Amino acid sequence: MTKPALLVLAFSVLGLAACSSTPSCLESQPYMNAKAFPPLKSPAGLDVPEPDPSMRVPEVASGPVGTFDDVPADRDAEDPAARCLVTPPAMAAR
């Protein structure tokens, strides 16, 4: 086999392998196992400033979310990545 033919074959195999894998959003992600740390304690003689409430990370009842529970109506239900939360959902204005 010639070198160009081997390159075409290698890229074809890699391309097909990439298409057949499970979407990454359906796999367990490292952030899903993150643990919260306790508040910092200051050394003797120093005061800890009050935390800024605007920087608070809200609790999520069902844990970290990377997928929709059901396939959204505007997506192809046959696509394995259709449940992936690729872009944030539309937010309601107050």
C-alpha cells in the first residue's frame, strides 16, 4: 500500500470510530463527583469576611445535569446525542 492510501485509510477508520462512540454528555463527567468544601476558617486574630451572596452556587436537587430527561421536541429522537444539554435552555425573564 502506498503512503497516501494508508493515510486515507487511517483517517477513515478514525472518523468512523469517532462517529460511533457514545456522546460525552451521556457518560459520567468528573464534575459530577465534585464535593463541597467546608467554609474557610481564619487563623487566630483574623476575621473571615462575609461571603458575597451574589457568588453563591445554588443547590441542585437532582445533582449535576448534562442531559435533558426527555428528547426536546425540536431534536431528532433517533440521534443518541439528542438529549445532550449542549446549549443552556431558554431562560424565562422576570
